[in-house]
Amino acid sequence: MEKSIYDLKLHECVTMPWGITIMRVPGGWIYDAWNPDTDCFKLGMFIPYSNEFQNSGINEPCIFESDNTTPENCKKCGNPKWIHDKFS
């Protein structure tokens, strides 16, 4: 299981599989993304601390069930399976 952003120590970073780097800072996190056009990080965004998703199981594996009549979506996050396949 990958490390939760709630487990990060001050100034510790984690890079998500889809390329977003998250750094723990006082009062929240800074989210950074790499810009391949300029070959550097895009301007980071500060996200204030919230424990809204801390125990939500967001780091748990997604659940896919299909009735073979509709596109398969994750039963937990709602994203289509192709998004998980592409960014996992």
C-alpha cells in the first residue's frame, strides 16, 4: 500500500503514480506537477489540512464490477476503469 499523505512528516514528499508530488508543510500540503513543456515544476498549490478523507480508505484498491451493459466504473471512487488502467 502506498503511503498516505496523512503519514508524511514535515517536508517529506510522496510522488503519486500519475506524477503529482505532494509535500507536507505546516498547515497542509503543497501539490506540484511536472510540466514537460518547460521541463520544470508547475507552480505548486497549497491545500489546507483536512482530515475529511483520512479514514476513507482512499488508498485501498478500487472495486470493479460489471453487468456487461455499461462501462465499468469503480464502486468506491466512481472513476472509469480505463482511468485506473492508464494511471495505475
